[in-house]
Amino acid sequence: MIQRIQTLYLFLSVVISAGLIFVFHLWTNTEDTKVFATDNYLYLGLFLASALLSLISIFSFKNRKSQFVMGRVNIILNFILLGIFVYQSLNISGETNVSEKGIGILLPIFSIVCLVLANKAIKKDEDLVKSVDRLR
């Protein structure tokens, strides 16, 4: 079951959450220094937790129900991360910390899209197995 399409979506989510955080910056300070997710332990921890949860979900292909639940938990984790980014970028008054927003703030959205597609494929597999069991 490693060759299923949900594995591709989950692997893409791992690449987004663990790999692209080192490439794209979150924002630029007023001192023109780029802030990456690795500069703040909260952001780094949430991104790596999301990547780890996706990686564990890839290898739990024999238990589709737990794989589906891990996908939902991962979606919630990415929504929390996205909420923190929105709060950080909108709540700071007077351009004190954030001068220019980067593409890295959108990474949780791309990860959420991949996770939703993976959960849809997992649900499709589960329904297929249930329909075959019904015929026996």
C-alpha cells in the first residue's frame, strides 16, 4: 500500500513542512533580515511535528483509520500554525517586527491542501475495502 496516491500527498506534505521551511522566509524585519521558521523554536517545532506526523502516517498504511485520524490531527496542527502566523502578522502595530511578509507564511496552506487530498484518498480506500467485505 506504499504505492498509493495518498502516500504521494503525505510525502509532499513532509517535504513542505520539513524541507521548504529552510528555503522560504516567513517575513523580513525592519532591519532587512529575513526571519525563517528555524529562528523561532515554536514555529520550528510545529513544522517538524507536522512533518513527523505525516511521516508516521505514511508508514501506518495497514491501519487506515489511524492514518485518517493522524491526517485530521495534522490538519488541525497546520491550522494552528496558520493562525499563529496570521496573529503575528496582523496584531503587531506600527511595523515593529514585521516589515514584509514572505512566502513561508503560506506553507501551512499548501500542507493542508495535500493533507486533505490524502485523507480523501484514504477514505476512498476505506470505502472500497468495506464494499468488498460486504460482498463476502
